[in-house]
Amino acid sequence: MMALSEDLQLSFEEKLAHYQEERKMPLLTNIENRTIKQTRKQDIFDLLVSRFGNLPENLTEDIGKIQDVNILKQLLISTISISSLEEFAQLVNSSLPGAD
């Protein structure tokens, strides 16, 4: 991978912002989207481990099944105030695909 000079990077970012604004849509690549999901999941794991210790394997697997970035964001926020792993597992289960 090649790094752009500061001037080229700024020019690229301005053109990208203009492009997105014209089309009224954010431009996220698949790689960026995947990275956001992985980062959110890792943050959820880290916070839960920090608060409650080791996580049950089934909870880890269930969190891994969630692909919606907005749901992951809500789960991440919930890690702050949740009172137990069991309560968090219920939130995760209700967020799983097909849980409706």
C-alpha cells in the first residue's frame, strides 16, 4: 500500500466528501464496513470481559452472528449499563437474525 502526500490526501478527502454530498449517500467500502463490524464486536467483548470476566462461548458465538452495524452499536452502548451477562445475552438473543 502506498501513502498519499498530505496535499493529495486532503484533495482526495475533499473530492470524496463532495461526491458523497452530491449523491446524498455515504460511501463505505466492504472492507470499511467489515472493519467497523469487527471493531464493534471486539469492543463489546473487551468491555464485557472487563466488567464480568470470561464470556461463555455461546454468547461470543451469538455476538459473532450479528452483522447489522446499528445493532452492534446499541449492544456496545448496552455494555455500559447492563447488570449481568445473562441480561446481555437476552439482548443479544433478541437481536439475532430471525429472532423476530
